[in-house]
Amino acid sequence: MKISVAAGMIEKQKTDGAVILLFEDEKPGAAAGRIDKALGGMIARLMKRGDFKPKPGGVHLLYPEGRIVAERLVLAGLGKRKDLDLNRLRQAAGKAAPHLRAAGARNIMIAADGLGSGAEETAQALTEGSVLGLYRFLKYKTKEENNNKEDVQAVTIVTESAASLKAMQKGAKTGEVIAGSTMMVRDMVSSPPVDMTPAIVAAKARETAREFGLKLQVLERSRMEKLGMGALLGVASGSAQPPKFIILEYRKGGGKPFIALVGKTITFDSGGISIKPSENMDKMKDDMSGGAAVLGALRTVAALKLPLNIVGLLPATENMPGGSAYKPGDVLRTLSGQTIEIINTDAEGRLILSDALAYACRYKPAVIVDIATLTGACRVALGQEAMGMLGTDDKLKQKIREAGEKTGERVWELPLWEGYYDQIKSDVADMKNAGGRDGGAITAAALLSRFVQDYPWVHLDIAATAWTEKDRPYTPKGATGIGVRLLTQFLRDYAASAK
């Protein structure tokens, strides 16, 4: 898909489909006002009668019949102007673009003036929204719908301000890169587990490293054994697929300390010996969403050439039952030397992360952020509207929180008080891997905190947000790719504050 920015009046642009954005509490103005006049006041009448209400996510398709150059026109709602933020722009573009595709449009233009945000940020948001809204996972479709000719070929952001053109071009390019990484992650998470094994994830990391100039190292089982990664190897023991410990380094920060990103990469989670119910087990291919998000964030950072040093760690394995699988009652010795009693083999994410977090500490990082589809308890606590956030450093948590508000990938903090640690005390080991139903998302994070030493650390639980069962404005049903945009924004802000 070609993404571009053009200067001119939207009503004079030749396109299959034009998009104008409207506020709930305002009459059509500027470009929308001129188009309304050309259409004989049709837009104003639709709004007055209530046939089109410019609420967030609202769209309405019109056929101008030659009264403007565009063959089709979509009205997209933004809600009230006082409530406008960048996510409203993403949502509007994310609804309008697939609406036009369904009507037959193959190139789309979006009017970007008069929206109140900066030119660069506006263009980035409209690009992200439209590209992500148009995403479809069609790799395994064999019928006519898997046909690129039926998809949108070009999206153009249109501005009447020549002075804004350069800033909008920069924003559109950034949005295109971020959306591209997010779609890569969606593809990875949506792929059947047979086609996204630990070895295939490592191959994808190698492909990304070659394309974007990252340093890659993949540790095999023998190397993990020598290092003492007993937790990761314990989880991997029941699978015929060999585990991989994937290390990606991005070094463009000179002498600055590393930022460590760690992502849970369980390519399929059966629950192991503590096997899951068969219902919805097919969704457990999404248990590598955290690792995929880390890979996507590193891809984006490299493309944007941020002046940072970053290490991404992806402990990759399946969690399967079998004659050699680890069992409830086992005690695993981790890379850090600490021991964990196994209560439930389906609490495996915290095990592989314990070794990855301990490895991250070897970099003496400025901060550590891990992201994981860790607990169903987080879904119970927060639903699908927010990631759970826990951590040890208030400044780092605030930076993550601000990045979440900017991107629409929002976080909500849960407490990590000392009392929760009592639930993971073990009679036979340093800790146990499950603390019961009460506060499950918190006790899982409490275990992780034992492996980050004194480094500033934040844990993001995306178990409820990595997959959606319903279409959302710029997130079609399926894998969401969550985490890429949040981590990217956090890193962009971090780089800006370090100047």
C-alpha cells in the first residue's frame, strides 16, 4: 500500500473515496463546509435529522454524483471537539478506510486540516488508523477474498496548508513504519502454531535483524543448559520443538546504558501436565504476543533510527504435556540461582520470564520492561480495555502510562504490596509458581519482581488485550498487535528526554 501526503483541496482531488472528519457539536466548516455547499446542504441536513451523528466511530457513505471530483465520500465522526485526542483520529480513519474498501474504493484520501492537533501527530494518527483498520489476515484463505486487487492500494493524507506538508510527510512516514510493525506482529500471532514454532520465531527475528541492522544471537538448548536456565528448559521439556532464547541488540545510543525489553514467547500453550480445557485452546497460539511485540518495537526503533541502546529478549518455547514434561511438585533452579516449586504447569510464562529477566540484568540496564500474556486474572480485573501494569519504579510507570494515553494502548496500575508475596512462599523452594486465585495477576508479577534485582522495572500483562473477539475501530477481530505502539512511543519519549 502506498502512503503519501498531498497539498490541495480535498474536493478537487481525483480519488475513489474521500474522507472528511466532522465534530458532533459543530456545523460542517472549512473543507466539509465547501463540500456540503457543493452537495446542496446534504451533510447539514443529514446531521440535523439525525441520519448521521458524528459520534466517535460513526461513518456514513455518500455518492456525490459528480458534484465533487471524488467518486465516493465518507463522513466520519469525531465526537465533541473538547474530547478530541489522537486516538479519536485513529478510530475515525480506522472506521472510514475499510468502509470505503467495502464500497469498492481502491485509493483513499483523508482531509487532515482543522483538527486541532499538530500536523505531524495528525498525519501519523490518520496513517496508523487507516492502515491498521484495513488489515486482514488472509494467508490461509484460498477463495476470491484473498486477492490484492480487491484491497486498497493507496492512502493519501490531504492538507490545504503548504507550510504543514513537510511535517505531515514526516508523521505519515512514522505512522506507516509503526503500522507496518504492528501488522507484522498481528501476522505472527495469527499464524497457526505449527507455522510459528520457536525456530520460526527465531528465523523471523533473523530476517528482521538483517533488514534493519540489528545484532542477533540465538541460544540453543545446550547453551541454556550451560548457563543454568532451568526454568525455561523446564517449560520446554515436554515439547518436541527445541526452545530458542533470542537476543536482539540495537546499538545507536553511544555510551548510554541499555534499555531491556523482555517478551513472553510461548508459541503454543496447552497448559502442560496441568492441561487447559479444550474450549478456546486454539487461541493459545497468541501466547507469544509479548515476544512478537518486542520484535515489532525493535523493528520500529531501528527504522526510525532512535539514538538508544536496546536489547530485546525473547524466551521462546511451547508448553506441552508428555513423558518428559515438567510436573507439579518439581523444583526448577533458575538462571539467577533461585528455585521455584511448580504448583501448576499452566503458570509457565512467569517461569520463562524469570530466566529472561535475570539475563536482562547482565546488561546493567537503565530500565527493564517486560510484556506478557501472563494471567487470565488480569482479564477478570480489567477486561479488554487496558493492560495491567505493575512495577518497582514510579517514574518508569509514569512514562509508560503517558505513552499508553498517547497511543490508545492504555495501562492501569495494580499494586505490588508486600502482603502479596506471602501467597508465593514455598515450603520446599524459594518460591512457588502459583499463589492461588486471589490477586492472580499481582502474585504472578510478584514472582517476576524477584528476578530484576534493583533495576527500574515495569511488567505489562496483555493477556486480555492481545486478542479481540470483536472488530474495533482500527483493530479487526483477531490478533491486536498490542504493545508495539506503546513500547515505540515510550522509547521515542525516552530518547527525546535523554537529549
